[in-house]
Amino acid sequence: MENQAPQKHRTQPSRAGQTLYLVLGFSCVGLAALGAALPLLPTTPFVLLAAGCFARSSERWHNWLVGTRLFGPLLKNWQHNRCIDKNVKRIALGSILIFGTSSLIILPSVTVRVIGFMLLLIGYIVVLRLKTCPDCEL
């Protein structure tokens, strides 16, 4: 007999768990949408979290998110290769630096600037640590 690694079987969450994942998924989509418009809020991590939540709660909403033109390629790369495209990474990091830094200048107080800087730093580190895909097409 061949030695085979045991297969992981993911259990379906309870109905309450599915509802919680669905709510979290929509919340993450909302935060990702805000992140596209607000420089202090990252988009990519929230899109990845939303996809994970939808995968555990609703095949319909997961397929919808993966099928969008805006987020679909990012999510497909993540699902198949556990990486993000280098251009997506460059745009995300550049946006954090350019728009985030410029927004820090107009913030009213030092305290708010420090909080904003910390949020930018967290977002930057999260995106920077994501594995970059090799040059390949899906």
C-alpha cells in the first residue's frame, strides 16, 4: 500500500456560522470598496478575506465575487497559486504610498496622523508580505 497523506475534510459551518461568514464576507467587500476610494484603507486583503468568507458560506456569492472583472483575476491567482500579480502588488503599494501619504498631510491633528500612519503601515506590510506570482497567465 502506498503512503498517502490524509485528506483534509473541511466541515460545513452550522447555519449560524454560515450566516456569520456571509455577513463578514459582505463587510469585507464593503471595506474593500471603501479601500478603493480611501487611501488609508487597503483593498486587497479585504477582497481576499471576503472570498474566504464567501467560500465558507455561499457558493453563489463566492462565484459572483470571483466572476467580477475587478476582483476576479486577483482572486483566481490567489485560489490557484496563493499569490497576487506583481502589477496588482505594485499598484496597491504605490497607492498606499502616494494617496496615503498625501492624505496624512491634510489630516487635522497629530494624533489622527499617527493613527493614519499606523493604518497605512499595517496595510503596506500586509500587501508587501503577500507572495508575488511568477510571470504566468491563468
